[in-house]
Amino acid sequence: MAPAPTRLLEDRAVRLFIALAAFFCCNAVLAEFIGVKIFALEDTLGIAPLQWNLFGQQGSMSFTAGTLLWPVVFLMTDVVNEFYGRRGVRAISWLAAALIVYGFLFAFAAIALAPAGWWVQAAQAQGVPDYQAAFAAVFGQGLWTIAGSLVAFMLGQLIDVAVFHRIRSATGERFVWLRATGSTAVSQLVDSFVVLYIAFVLGPQHWPTSLFLAVSTVNYGYKMLAAVAMIPLIYLMRRFITGYLGAARARQLRDEAAA
């Protein structure tokens, strides 16, 4: 008697893809929404200001709060690339972009709702005199910033998957760290410059070229440091997934992803 066919959601590879996709999308959407806050790295770490001097511009190490989550997005991209290939990365990237747009549409809808009179002053004790204005300022990010983030995100993801598989074709199963870090190096070079160019050069602030180049370079430097720091996690995730799926099934997925 033939064994009963495995149900779709009983397939560990399917369940793993769903979990990776959900975590990827959650981090991408959260990074967009918390990215409105700019934090000072030196003050956060309790160290003296590290003044950079690039292209005739000076500044401290200030980043959006979203940079805390983008390294996780890079990691998820590399893991999905490794086991589910181009189609997997493209699927979760388009899904994340759609969810980001969906989230901002409802954020703007929420801003447009007439606030209850008592609610506007509900947080005065916490130093927020106008809750509606604060809500609008936090969730109502500029359309140029949103457009820049989305275009840069999708360009970065599509470039990442192409470079990842180009390196994989050249090196085979060796040098996992090289294809992960190499693809991030190229994709985030594009991402870091495109997002700021659309948001702050083409946008209403019209940054000068020197400021655009300086800030983009600092942001790219941070992302590359984060990518290098994540290399051990890539190997840990690979080992965990191989243990979860079984060596044979993991090998099958990697072979199919590389095809």
C-alpha cells in the first residue's frame, strides 16, 4: 500500500519558507515605520562623538532607527537565496514592498480620521501637548521618503539575488560568506545612494551633492560593517536549517536554488 501523500503544510521546507518570509516582511515593514527616528550612535553607546569628514562635509554618526533591522533583512535575504533561490527572494521582496505600501496607506488613512477631542490632549502629562500632531508627524512620512525607500529596497533586492547567484555559479558550494557579503556589498551600494538621492536630492530638501555623497557613504559603511558582523549568523542559520530539514532535503533545496 502506497504511503499517504504529505500535506503541503506538513512539508518542513514549506513551513520554513513561510516562517522566513513572515520574519523578512515583518522586519522590512517595521524598518520603514521606525525609520522616522534618527538616533545618535555615540550618545547611545556613551562614547565621545566620532566626527566624520567626507566630501567637505562634517557630521556625527547619526542613523535612522530602521538601520537596526535592515541587517536582519540582509540575513533573511541571504538565507532564502541559499535555500529557495531567485524565485524565493523575488517573491518575498515583492510581498514586503506591497505590505509596506499597504501599511502606509492605512497610516495616512488613520491620520485623516477626525481625532476625539479628549484624545488630542491625552498625553500632555508625558510632554505631548497634541497627540494628533505627534501621530501625524511619526506616521506621516513624506511621500519622497517612502518612494525612495521602496525603489531602493526593490532595486537592492533584485541586484542582491543576481550577484549572489553569479558568485555561487563561480564558486559552487564553497565560500558561503563570499556570496552573502559580496551580494550585500553591491546591492547596498545601490540602495544606500538611491534612497537618499530620491528622498533628499530629488525631494523638496534638495541636498547639495557633497552632502548627499557624504551621508550616503557613511550609511553604506555602517551597512557593510553590519553585513560582516552577520557572517557567523549566516553559518549558524545554515546549520540550523540543515538540522531542521535533514541533510538530504537541505541539499536538494540548495541544488534547486542554484539551478
